Amino acid sequence: MTPSLLYGLVVLSAIAHAIWNALVKSAGDRTLTMVAIRTAGLVLGLAALPFVDWPAPESWKWLALTSCVMFAYYALLIRSYGLGDMSVVYPLARGIAPVLMTVVAFLTIGEALSTGQMVAVGLISLGIMALSIGAGGSRQAVGFALATGVAVATYSFFGGLGVRAAGTVLGFQACLEIITGLGMVGYALVTRRADLPVYIRRHGAVGLLAGAVSVVGFLAFLLAAQSLPLGPVVALRETSVIFGALLGTFVLREGFGLRRMAASALVVGGIALLALPR
């Protein structure tokens, strides 16, 4: 594939990520919709497992920790969408994570911050402050959205350590999809068994659509990341923040679109600076 086509796949991945979040936000039952999404991931992981390398035993502890934090992420994301608008929650959750990763790297391993990185942190922080003000951004909604971002940064950190120890990206990811998928399906069977038939009849198609979009978007990202420089790929994928703000404004009719889209643009610009080589 040509670089242009691969970068197009990254944009597709960004759009897909925003779409499945919009489907969760608008779902009649957000918890079971998340279960449906993770079921799609479970199927993907099981299908891939025979064709990928098994993760090294040294990575299993990171696999367990990443899985635990991802369960917390699902719960926090669902709660955030119950409290606030998507055009507030989504950029906050996606924007705070790279800032935290940069600060943690500075504090724990002494990674120096370049001028560009400091400007990036400032842009993201300014965007987050703008998103935190006004209707749809109550104190509770902002708090849970930021907690969601902390969860994203944490599972990204643990997952990064896990991939390094595993010796295989695809093998680690397949196992992670299986563990989180089984966990969510098990949770639904234990706590929501009586609601499953009604959900499947009324909203099952939406749940499966969200799961399919999630899987396709992630596969598009992996395909591009195998051939393109990782920094620009990561930065381009984070344009999902813009698509999330657009979906919240024009599809979910949340209002206050110009301010939120401008704030989201600041967040995306900051993330892009963080992703660029020093």
C-alpha cells in the first residue's frame, strides 16, 4: 500500500474510534453495549490466537495489570457518558492521557522535556480548561472524564511494558482482547442475565455495529503502524478528538459546538506536538 493510503487508514481508525464512542454515548444501555463491543474483540482475539506468537511469561503480570485497568476504564467511560456530553467527555479523556504519560516519563525516568513538548502540554491544558467550562461540563462529568483519561494513560503504560516483555505485539493484543472480552461477557452473564434478551432484541444491532466499527478501526491502525513512522501515526489517530466533538455537536445535538471544537483543536494540536520527534 502507498503511504497516502496507509495514512487514510489512520484517519479511518480515528473516525471509527469516535463513532463507537458516539454509539456508546447514545445507546439505550451503555453497559451492555460495551459488553457487545468487547465481545467483538473477544472473537477477534480468538480468531487471531492460532496465528500469532504466544507472549513470553515475563509479560503475563503486565497483561493482568493492563486488563484490570481496562475494566476500570470501561466503567469510568460509561459513567462519564452518563453525566456529560460526548463533546466534553471524549476530548477530556483522550487529551489528558498523553499529558500524564509525558509528565510520568519526566518524573520517573528523568526524560527531559523539549520546548515543543512544553508547548504541547500547555496547548492541551488550555483546551481541557476550555472544555471544562459551560453546560455539558459539570464538575462530576469533568471529574469522571479526567479519571477516564488517567485510566487510558495507565493501561497504555502497562500495555507498553507488556508488549516489550512479551516479544510480540499481536500476541499480547490477542490475549488482551480475549481476557477483557471474557471478563465483560462474564460480568453480563452474572449481573445482567435477565436484561440480555431484551437488550439483544432492542439494541443488539447497535451493539454489534459498535463492536464491528471498533475492530475495523483498530485493525486499520495496526496495519498503518506496521509501515509508517509511529509519531505521525499516533498524532493523526488522535484527530478522533475532533471527530468526537463533531459527532457530539451535529449528531447528538449537544450544542456549544464552536467553543468545543476550538478547544478540541487545541488538544489535537498539543497531541501532535507530543508525537513529533524532538
